[in-house]
Amino acid sequence: MYDTSDIRKGLKVLLDGNPYTVVEFQFIKPGKGAAFTRTRFKNLLSGAVIERNIRSGEKLEPANVEERTMQYLYKEADDLVFMDDKSFEQVQVRAEMIGEAADLMKDNLPCTVLFFNERPVDVTLPTFVLLEVTASEPGVAGNTAAGNVTKAATVETGGSVQVPLFINIGDMIKIDTRTHEYVERVNKK
Amino acid sequence: MSAIRGRVVARDGDDALVRTARGDVRVKHAGAAQPGDLVELEGAGLPLRRVRKYPRTEYPPRGSEVARLPPSRRGNLAARGRMMAALREFFASREFVEVDTPLVVPAPGLEVHLAAVPAGNGFLITSPEYQMKRLLAGGMERIYQVCKCFRAGEVGHHHQPEFTMLEWYRAWDDLDAIARDTEQLVAHVATAVNGRPQVTVQGKQLAVDGPWLRLTVAEAMYDHAKVAVRGDESVAELTEAVRAAGIDPGTARHWDDVFFTAFVERVEPALAAIDRPVLLADWPAPLAALARRKPGNPAVAERFEAYVGGVELANAFGELTDPIEQRARFEDDLGVRRARGLPQYPIDERFLAALGEGLPPSAGIALGVDRLAMLVLGARTIDEVVAFAAGEG
């Protein structure tokens, strides 16, 4: 069990049966009263943030969570398969857990897989990925006045991203996996 | 070429940092020169060789023990100094005597939630109140003190284990006089530093000229936590009321813990949202500490806390002058300490003897000077307004 002096950013605890991580905390102590740690916790499953005041002397239950770096291998029906680089252990994760970013995943992409009670519950992609543009209409010069400053492009993993008009097939582009947005052109192939 | 003289201010491995009239220079292969040594640079047969100008921004070198305060810290310390001058001027103009009582005492405060730091054969004070009240019993009528107090384990945005306390007392006077002093003092020092009676809390400006909003604890708990508190209910009754208000008292089993669970969750944030300072008065008897019970309503004590922008700035008592009740409260505190496995401290018999000889009706207050400086200077953490923060001593 943890007590309030163990509270720090990133501490993983179990509250009401759900795993949470500490995102922020502050020591408070009302005059003539016990000390409390005003703590903000993020639910590792839903992302929801809650605030609790933990009184000095109260205990917090550690959550059995583990983050492991794993490589994305391939898609199998509605599941994605990941492999631990060291143990070669493989796990299957439902694609919906990753959401829209799943179509930006290239083979061998190193991801962070979160395990709760030995089961994978969340996957975090690298913030940025570099992918090659495999299909896109050529940009039409002079067409920017109408506000059409971007166009759709398909990248090698099959995902579709809005890109500036100057992007061509064969360009390598950097994409933010959190927002699914184009960031910059990296180089011409 | 003539030599330049300088003084070594730091060593960084084989190099020395030398302060000269033309600025600081880093000198390579500085031999045995030690910080404090006077040296000459760039001359035939001299021990040190000038290598390059050291830009001010790179100073001090990493790992060096030379401290250079960031400009914001220097500005805050200068403003804090002006605030302290204004504070002393305030008390001098009201004919208060500045006193200086011992920091090392045989019997520190017995309050259950304070941990004293041992020192020599005694302890460092957690507050100078016992000694100051002995001065009142001894015939002093208006006294104030600015001193360090020590409370182990308290570190946070508003806490330092070693902090500066201001306490002042009025014999033959009541809590209302202390309330007026508090309003006027804060307005006075804010005006001295900022040009007007205004402070800044979390970036938000707040007028501090009086009168401040007066609220009772019962009103604040009912309005903001929907918990009715009288002060004479049992723990079970209070716990029930807190639960009924939708607040989880968790593992709290003691009256004060149940109360503060609701207070911290609902009342403190609400006080922070009020756009004027608040004097929160009439504390429930279980939280009386060293305050006397209110004549006419023994369920509450003559005690107020000053909250400015949600920051708890000061705590005031209509002083308990009855030596028998005071001894009983000390023994209760020691009983709770025993039950919770907390350190036992001696009872301050000199203080009780002074009450026995006769403490006049008095009122007094303890105010956190670092927090006052935070408010006046608009700082977000206590570290910004002290010369050295916890662990930097």
C-alpha cells in the first residue's frame, strides 16, 4: 500500500477498481487540521480525470499496471498483433482500442502497450510517424483563393490525411498520431 | 601589458572563475588558487592565464557553489523587505512593542497535527504563543513578534518546514480589535508595496481594504458543503451529515478529520472564489485549540481564520485564560497523540502557571508572513518569496 508521502506524478493506483495515474498533486493543510494531498488522477482506461483529497494516514492501493514497449506486427481481422522485442511474447489487441490512429501503423512500429492485471488495456503510438504518400491528386495552382489549401492524400499504411497542395506521391511526411494531422514534409524520396 | 587583479570566486575542476573589475573570467589550469584568493591575470611570471570572457548568462558554472539569484527572486526579496518595513511601521504607530521570545523551548505546541523539530534538550517552536501570552500575564499589553517557526514535514506551495510567523496580542481587548488590525495591516502593507490596497492570488487581483466579509463556520459549511455543523454533535452525527451531503469521509474516524474532509473539498475552494477577503469565525468547539468558548454559545469558540483569495493567512483567538480548562485541553491533546502513536511532548507548566497567576482578557493572532508576501507580490508559491526554500539552506 502507498501512503500520501508516496504520491508523485506517474504513481499508478487502484481507485474503485480502476487503474489511475497521478497527474498532479499539492500539499494542503487547513489550520489545526490534518494534512491532505489534493491529487488529480487520470483513469488509465477512460482518460477521465478526477480530483481526490487524500488525508495523511490514508492508504492507496497500487494498481497492477505495467507499460511495455512492443512492436506492431500485423493486423488479424479486428485485432492488431504486437510483440515484445525481448521475450518475443505476442499479444492481440482490439483495433478499436487504438481508434483512428490504427490506420497510421506500419509494421515494426514501436508502441507502448499498457497492461492492467496482465491484460493489454491501452496502446500509445509514438507521437509522430513518418509515412510515404502513395496516392494524391496533383495540387492545382491558383486554387488557394477558394480556401482549398489542403487536399486528401493516402499514405502507405492506407490512412488518409489532409496535406498541403505541394505534397506529391513519393513524399515522406510527418503525421501527429494524436490528431491525425499532417505536420511537415520530411524529404523528397 | 599590465596585469589584471581579481578574486577567485569558484573552482570548477581545473578551472577557476575569477571576478575582476572588468567582469568575470574563466581561467584554465588555475593551479592551487582557491576561492577567496586574490590573483593576477595575464602577466609575465603570474600563476594564471586569462582564457576568455565569461558571459554573465553562463555564470555560475554548473556544479559551482556560487549562487546567483535570478532577477525575479532579487526583486521579490527587495519588495518583501519594503513590506516588512511597512509592517513594523504599522505596529509602531499603534504602540505595539516588538518582542523576541526563545526559539528553543522545553515544551512545544501540543496540537495534534503539528510535529515539532527536536533541538538540544528541547524543541524548536511551532509558534511563539505560549511565551507571548506569558508576557501578557506579566503585564505587557500590546506586543508583536516576527520570528521563525518550525513544523516538520510541511512542504507545499503554501508551506515550508521553517517559515516566518507574525504574532500580535492585545491584553484587555477582544477579537474584534484583532480583526480590525488584520484588515488594516494587510491593506497597509499592500499599499506600501503596490501603491494601493490590492493583492494578487493565482494571477487574479483582489481588493483588501476593509471591512472583510464575515462568515461563521456554520454558515460556510452549510452554504458550500450543505453540512449543518453546530459544534456539539457526535462524530457519528457529523459523519452522517457529511455522507448525506454526498462527501465520502473515507476512513476518517475523528471529529476534526470528518469536518476537514468536507471543509477541504467544498469550503476552501468556495472561499477562493469570493472576490474579497473572508474572516471565518465561530469555530466548532472541537477545533477551539487555544481559544475560549463563546459566552452564550459554548458549542463554538472565539476563533477566526482570515482567508484571502482562498489562501489561509491567519488564525486568531479570543484567548483561553482559564488554567483548568487549558490543562484539560492539553491532556486531551496528549491522549489523542498517544492513541494515534504520535510523539508525546511535555506540558508547558510555565505557561499554565502564568494563566494561574492571571492572564488578562486578551486576543491574539498568528499570521504567515511568507503567505502575506506571496499575496502582496502575486507569487504562486512560497519558494518565490523566501531567500532560500526548503532544502536550500
